[in-house]
Amino acid sequence: MSSSKITASKQGGKMHSAVATHKCLDFSHKSSTVILLVAILVMIGLFIWWLNIPFIEDIFTSGTITLIMVLGFQLYMGNSGILNWSYVGYIGIGAFSSAILSMTPAIKAMQIPTMYPFLINLHLPFALALVVGALVAMIVAALIAWPLMRLSDASGAITQFALLIVINVMLSQWAQVTNGPRTFTLGGTRQTTLWVALGVAVLVITAVFYFKESSLGLKLRASRDDRHAARSSGINFVAVRYFGYVASAFIGGLAGGLYSHYILSITASSFYMSQLFLLLSMLVVGGSMSVSGAFFGTVFLTLVRQGLRQVEPILTRSGLEASGSTEIVVAILMIIFLIWRPDGITGQGELSLASIKRKFPMGSKMKSNI
């Protein structure tokens, strides 16, 4: 072999190695977001478990369930730019479906005597009921979503709002399944523990982030920025939106199942406008276009709401009417962020090793000086 061929072969090997190294570094930088978010959540969970204070454990567990809801909300809304009003309806479908499937036939027959016999006889373990409940929400979304994916902007948002009303009416009036407008009580003990909520949250953070970084997520964001340009580039924006919408409904149904097995007492009103406003405010405050925004927006507003709930009774005992102050403060915060920081806490970026280095470059400067 000639020396020129040997040199070219070596150069080719070096180039291939450099490309592989670049891809590896790029993947590690992207994966650092998942690692950091999961590490923060797990460390908080371990610390709260170590404290062993039931009240704080309850706050963390309910906050983690809310985080899963917000992440599912972000998966579609953050990548498509369309306000998915119907999302909380799928949370409700998942909540009722998993609850019905996990309850014993005796409790179902006693609580809802008019329930369909085939539903009374169905009884699944908690984990399986949780997944099947999420699948029911996903199937409902898959059956009705396709024609809606062609709509954008105001028409899309209005249609989603109308769909939320339809779902809520069905949940609140279908007495043979959901006990109608009356309270639906699961009975038994809580199945959604701190560790169950934490484990599911870790999986959902990973899934939602890698969906965002996938080619499908990129195509969905392209359709958000300019659907006509996306179509001219060969992107089927209807199919891309459809897949994102259905995946979002699955996560919402999963979160609903965790919620029902944590609260043990639900109504259709639990999955309507007040819940939607809470999820939307968390996403707006954190930054709707990033998974990190959903994470930190949920953490921030959970702490704010819990702090205000502790203050409300004190103000009431002092003679001040403080009822509803939590919702007012959350609404004011949402308005402030929309006006002065519309990109949210994270500025629509992701928490990563690269972003930390850009924010705090002192470490790299010290190394270069040494």
C-alpha cells in the first residue's frame, strides 16, 4: 500500500473518530437535561422520605403527580403551540377508568348498583389498571383527534375547549360508569405512594424529553413555527400533531390514574377548568417550550400554593377574608410572567451541563488559568 493511501486511511479514521466523538458529546449534552432533572427530583424525594413527616410527604406526592400532568400537557402544547383545552378531560378519563378497573366487584356493586355488569366483574391489579386506564384515554383521543389536527390558532383552541365540555358532561352524567355528579369513592388504601409517583415521574420526564429531541418532536415544532413551510418540506403536519396529541393523552390518563388512587375520592369537576388553569399557569410560569420549564414551573407554583394555603387560615383567624387568595395570587403571577417574562423561568431553554457552564463560567476560567 502506498504512503498516500496509508495517510488518507489514517485521516479517514481520525475523521470518523472525530465525528463519533462529536455525536457522543452531543448525546451526552442532551442527556444531561434528563440526568439533572431526575437527580433533582430523586434527591428531593429521598430527603423528604428521610424526614418522615407525613404532611410533607403528601405535598411531595401530590406535587409529583401534578408534575406528570404538566409534562403531558407540555408534550403537545409546548411542541405544537396549540392550547390543548381537552387535556384535563383525558386525565379524568384515565382517573375513572383505572379506578373502576382496580376496585373490587363488591365495592363497585355497593357504590354504583346500576353499573354495567361487565364493568362490575372486571378487576385488575393496581399497576395493570393504571396502564389500561391510560390506554383508554389514549384510545378515546385516537378515535376523535384526527379531524381536529387540521385546525390551528383560534379555531383549534376553540374546538379543543368544546371537546373538553363534551368530555366533562359525559363524566358528570354517565351515572352507570362514573356515578354521575356524585362523588366516586374508590375505597381501600392509597395505592399511589411517594415511590410510585416518583418512579412514574422519572419515566415520564425521560419519555417527554426524548420525544422533544426526536425527529418527530422536531417536525411538530416545525409545524408550530410555520405549517405551510413544514408541509412544503414534506412534513405531514396532521399526522405529526395526531401522534403528539395521542401520546399526550396517554400521559394524562396515566397521571389521572395516579391521582385517583392517591385522593381515593373523585368527581368530574376535579378535571375541569380549575385543574386546567393550574396546569396552564405552571407551564406558562416555567416556560411552555421546554421540559425544564414544565419541571421548574411545577416546583415553583407548588411551593407558592402550599405556602399560601398555610397563610390563609392565619389571615382568616385574624379577621381578614382570605378565601380564594391562593388562586388570585397564582393568576397575578401568571399575568406578571406573561407581561415581563413570557419565556418563563427557564427562558424556554433546557437545564443542561452546557447551560450551567454558560451561566457560571468561573470553573472553566479557573482551569484555563491553572
